[in-house]
Amino acid sequence: MTPAERTEQIARYRNMVQGDPEDDLAQFRLGQALMEDGQFPEAVEAFERTLKLSPGFSRVYQYLGECLIKEGQRDKAAEVLTKGWATADERGDRLPREAIAKLLVSIGAPVPAPAPPKVEDDGSPDTGFRCQRPGCMEGKRAKQLTAPPVPDEIGTRIQAHICSACWTLWLKDQSVKVINELRLDLSSDFGQGEYDRHMREFFGFEDAPKA
């Protein structure tokens, strides 16, 4: 992304935040754009506002901690990252938890011990399929999609690793929220790119592209 495109992106998210200060996705994307532009103090403010709106958003703790480290605020970063690690561990958000652990190690802070795994014993039959989406609540009840939900590589990947309940959650709830709250035009490269980026992050795919 060119400097001019980055400036335009930041301005777009600023307008969204001004139009709706309660829009956690817009706050989050503003923080990301500012962070990627090296504007760490303003990114910190955006991420802190995001956490006030969505305190369970574990990825925000990771990015907020990174910005605080860049600003030399290691003690505050350690506090934020420790809380973020616990949040990610509780929610089953593996990728943010691992990234946060690396950041804690990088500043010489201890990594918390993981909570004991929850034992599922609700009497329901085991389908044999294990959904890999962070935070999936289906457990042994998870059912695999019968076919790729979209006819491309990402669809094949979703069928192989994501349960039908999580796909439905994305399709009928989260994707609508992303499109509406970020006001995405899916006919544009920017809109489609943001949509794909959110989808990959939601499913926990490690190769989620950066804008």
C-alpha cells in the first residue's frame, strides 16, 4: 500500500469512527491502519477505545501491546498483554495467544500458565470432526460442511477445517456486521479485500493478509 493509499485509508476509518463512536470494528481498523503507518500513540488510543467496546476482542490486546512496546511503555505493555493472553486462552483464540506469548517473552515478562482443558461430557455423540476456528463452542458436536461453501481455495479450506455452525455464524451474523459497520462496497478491491481479511481472521487462518 502506498503512503497516499494509507493516508486515504486512515481518513476513511476516522470518518467512520466520527460517524459512529460505538463501532468497534471501525475503531479496530483505525488502530491497525495507524499502527501500520507508525502512528503508535494514536493507534494506542484507538485500540483502547476498541477494548472498551469489545473487552473480549483478544487480537486487540496483541496489537495494543505491540504499540506500547514501540512507545517504550514496557510495564503497561506487560499488563495489557498478560490480560490479553488470559482472554485469548479463555476464548480458545490460539493465534493471538501465541503471538501475545512471544511479545511477553520479548520484554522479559512471564507467560501465564494455560488453564486446564475443559472436559466435554454432555452426553451428545462425538461426530469425529474438530473445528479449528478459535473460540468454536461446538466441541465434539461439530459437524463438517458437506461441500466447500464457496468455489475457490478458501472454500476448500473452510470445508476441511471449519464446522458448519461456525460457517453459519460468519455468513449470517459476522459477515453482515463487517459489511454494514465498515460500510464495505464488495464491488471494489478495497471492500473485497477488507471482507476477505475479516473472514480469514474470524476463522483463525494464519495467512490472513495485511493491507
